[in-house]
Amino acid sequence: MIARLPRWVWPVAWWLAFVAGGVNAIGLVGVAHQAVSHLTGTTTLLADALATGAGAQTLHLAAIVAAFVLGAAVGGAIVPSDPLRTGQRHTAVLLGCAASLLLAWRLFPTHASAALGLAAFACGLQNATTTAYSGAVVRTSHISGMFTDLGISLAHALRGEPIARRRIALCCTVITGFFVGGLATARLFVSAGYDALLLPVAVLAALATANAVHAASRR
């Protein structure tokens, strides 16, 4: 499948990973100190909250998990399962992500829990979309799998076995996008506070516009 990825997938994957890294950075460096682009740590914290009987924290973390899953469900319902084909539905999803983050931006200073839920919803929505249009090859809201693939490739190289160079390139693309997005947004947060969230929003709006133009040109 990776050999069939069209050229536009690579920059889009980088920018969507940039968005996810930026949103996650806001969740972590903001007052809530909570990851939102993936659920690994959140699930562990949820288990800990249940074990210690922290009722309010349990409800808070469960709501974040539910918001991410709901976003993924909405993305799966909107985006067709036909891999590598874009259309106006993708534009709608990107705008939906931007709108969710825009509302989260307004709520973060006063209603952090609700803002985190909206941010998690946007990340789930985005990740489901990239998964659908790439045939589950590209995921942009978390990078543990990408680092795992790099480790496997390193082991293959040490054994003198063939390595999947395009897979390595894709992993590096998503990892660097996520890292740069987190770095840029975290640095911006120092001077602009939650206004830094407008950077991922602007990127999503630009991607939605580009996708709309591309889809219209194919008609």
C-alpha cells in the first residue's frame, strides 16, 4: 500500500501530524496537563483513578476517552472506506476538526475539561480520517507505532535483511511533523497562551481549503 501512496499524502500527513502534536502540546502545557491526541496515558490514568476511587477524575478521564472515540466514529461515518480518494467529505471533516479546536480555544481559559474533550474529539476525528483515506497506513495523532516500525527496520538492517525504505520515510515524516508541531505550539504558548491553539486551527483551515480546491478540480 505504501508504494501506492500518491505524492500529496506525504505533505498532508506531515501537516496533520503537526496539528496533532500542537494540540497535544496545548493539552500538556496548559492548566489541565492532559494528553489528548492519543489515549494510552489517559487510559492508564483512568485505571489509576478507578483504583484509588477518585470519582471526579474518573469521570473526567472517561469523558476524554469517549470524546476521542466519538470523534473517530464520526470520522468513520463521514469518510468513505475507499482508500486514497479525497472529496468534499474530507473537507467537511477538516473543517469540523478546525471548528472543534476553535471552540476549545474559547473554552480552555474557563472550562478546561470541556475544552480537552473537544480537542480529543478533533484528534479522534482527524485520526479516523487519515486512517480511512490511507487504508490504515497513515495515522497522525500518535507516533508510538512509527517508532516501533523504525526499531523493527533497524533490527532488519542489523541482520542484513531488506528494509522497507518508504515505510521508514513515512514514519520519519509523521514523527517530525508531530515533533515540530508540538515544539512550535509549545513555544508559542509561552508568549500567547491558549491563542497558540489558533496555529493548528489555521493549518486545518488551509488544508481544508486546499482539499476543496483539489476536489473541485477533479469534477
